[in-house]
Amino acid sequence: MEYIEALSEANGCFICGYIAEPERDKSNFVLWRTAKCLVVFNRFPYNNGHLLIAPTRHIEGLGEATDDELLELVKLCRDCQTALSAAISPHDFNIGMNFGR
């Protein structure tokens, strides 16, 4: 509930905050940074291994993403799936996309 209630108070994008503060990667659960994206353990996971993969450039939707950003996002999905398979052997994977708040 604390997380949900804080959404109405949030200023800006938390991912943009993480991008701007690489020195806080450990406390922000940032696992991986690439030239165009970052991978974050979800602070409030739905399931074990719930990761967030986001472009480092703030965009509103996929229509604004460059081909290089799209390729890197998909490659990170693949690489995260490989890492999670090795680490926790999940039965399946769900990949979703969120746009906006």
C-alpha cells in the first residue's frame, strides 16, 4: 500500500532518477546498464525474478524508440531470460510492456 499511495505523490519518472544516479545502482536494484537501456529488479515484484527493462532515453512509447533501442530492449529480454533460467529455473516467463504512469 505504501507504494501505491506514493504514486500520487511521485514527481517525475523513477527510471529517469535511476539513470541519473549510477552511484546508487545497488540501493536502486539496478542490475545492468548498457549503452541504451538498464535492467532493474522490481522493488515491488509480482513474482520472483520480476525485472524491469527500460530505455535510458525517456520516451512515451515504442513509436519514439530508435531501431537500436528496440533491438537492445529485445536482446536484454533474451539475456535476462537466459540468466533467470539459470538462476531460478522458472516454469515460464511473462513479458509485458507499460506505457505512461
